[in-house]
Amino acid sequence: MFFASDNCGPAHPEIMRAMSNANKGHMPSYGADNLMEEVRTKIRTLFEAPDADVHLVATGTAANALALSSICRPWQTVFCTPMSHINTDECHAPEFFTGGSKLTLVGNRDKMNPSELHRKMERLLQGDVHLSQRGPLALTQVTEMGSVYSLDELAALTSIAGSFDLPTYLDGARFSNAIAALNCTPAEMSWKSGIDVISMGGTKNGCIGVEAIILFDPSMSWEFELRRKRAAHLFSKHRYLSAQMLAYLENDLWLTSARQANALAARLVEGLRTVAGCRIVVEPQANIVFARLPRATHRRLHEKGAVYGLFEGPLNHGDPDELLLSRLVCDWSISEECIDRFIAMANGQD
């Protein structure tokens, strides 16, 4: 019963098969493999963007930091939410790879409000050499709290950035889960909504470790390639990144895996609503669930071997009825039986 993170799940068998198939003979290195050309073609087709350029890296941190470094100068600031991974989980990688740019936090939630963004951008006076200059907008889809921006919400935010002549980057580590939740196309949730650069994550959704950075303006490609190499994120045996992403794209594995993860999370939420004292903190829209459960329930679940994020404590001391915040994440591989067993234990029926 492992709900700690979709980072912790196994690779999909199709991904493993593709890696094995790629592990034969010799192929050109550093992204010149034929598999990468297929990846590029498939992503251009999927995003309805024939001129877009596509590059692969192995981690979400590399994707976020390198993508932002391509659209943000060292004297600029990136507008993001306090909960965004670039603010809380990247060990200052975006600041490092952009050469020292700042982060300007907008609002106090996981989703950004257009009026708050406009105020932040407007109040940052320009033309003063002593101040940060306005830089790109960075959004996360799915958000860190499991919410999803609607297409209208994305368009409203990117429109504000555009009014200040600023680009937008979309951290799409769970891009596929958001597409599944909105039932829209990748084009609709990217360049058609005003996004300039996007990462399409694979690691959290059944891959071993691969993220695609999609640049809708191909003139940015050469700078990105230089930054990736300089940052030591250009794989010599690039075929193993290409093979993962190609298998991920074929037969819409990226979407079916995300739909499965989202459906499992919905089943988990349905079960949690039957648990005495449970409070769902944010109505889940994808595969992440935040819920408060009584300390006694958490203790029982942990004693039975359940693994998930617990953000308040201590677990073994205090009022047994006190509600403690937890995060539970479903990936494609979790079984319905596992979820049902978890709920039964939470209800003391094991």
C-alpha cells in the first residue's frame, strides 16, 4: 500500500521493453539517434506544432531549470506560486541555471490568481537599475495540491504575462494527468493557451526517467542545446531517453497511464469519504489527494504497513482524534484491491 509518490512506482512494461529493444548494437550518440527523430515527429504531431523543437532530459529539476534559463535573464525575476516546485523543491536550481534570477511569489495558494499576478507585475517598477526586472511566468499543471488550471484560467494568466511582453513556462511533470482531467488536447493546454515553453513529464507516469522540453519557438533551440550541454544534462547514450519517450508516446501510453492513475485516485477519495473523521482538504482533480485523518487512523494505517506522506505529527503522541494532514498519490500501477484494502484498514475492518 504505497501512496507516497508517483516517483516511487515501477516503470511500465512497455517502457522496459523499449529500453531492452534499444539496447542492441550501436546508435549515434548525443541525441542524433533515429529514435529521437521519431520522438520529435510524434510530439510535433501530438501538439499540432510542426515547427516546435523537442529536447529530452532525465529529471524534472533539469527540465524546470534549463527551460527557465532559456527564457529568463539573470537580472529578471520569475513569477510563480509559493507552492511551486521551483520555489520549494529544486534546491535553487532555477536560480543557479538562470545565473542568479530571483523568484517573485504570487498569492499564497497552489493556483495563481490573475488579479494577483497583474498587481505583482505592475508594481515591480522597471527601468531602475537597482531592482529586478520582470521575467517569465511559471505555472504548474497539475499543481502541487492536485488542482488543475482550466483552459480559461491558463489563458487569463498567460494573457497578463503577454501584456507585459513576458513568456510563460509550464511545468508539466504531471502534464498527462492534467490532460486526462480536462479531456482536452495537448495543443489546447499549451500554445493555444499562450504557453511558450512546456515540459512534458514521463518519470511520474511510468517512465524510468525522461522529461521532454518543448519549445514552440524553434529559434530558442540552439541556446537550449548549449545550456543543456553546459549543465552536463546531455546524455551521450541518449537513445535510452529517446526509447522511453517513444514508447511513452506510442499507442497513447502517456494518456492511458494518466487516466488510470486519476481513476485510482478517484476511487481512493470515494473510499476515504467513508472513513470516520476524514476531511478532504482540496477536491482532487487528478492523482494527488490531500486529506486529514484522525491520528488514531494514521497510526493504525502505518502499523499495517501503509506508506504515504504525513505532514503533521507526532504520529504516536497526542490526541487520537486530532486530524493530521496527509498526502496520497496514485500512479498507474496501484491496484484497486490495494486501495480497497487501505480503506478497509482505515475503517478498522482489517
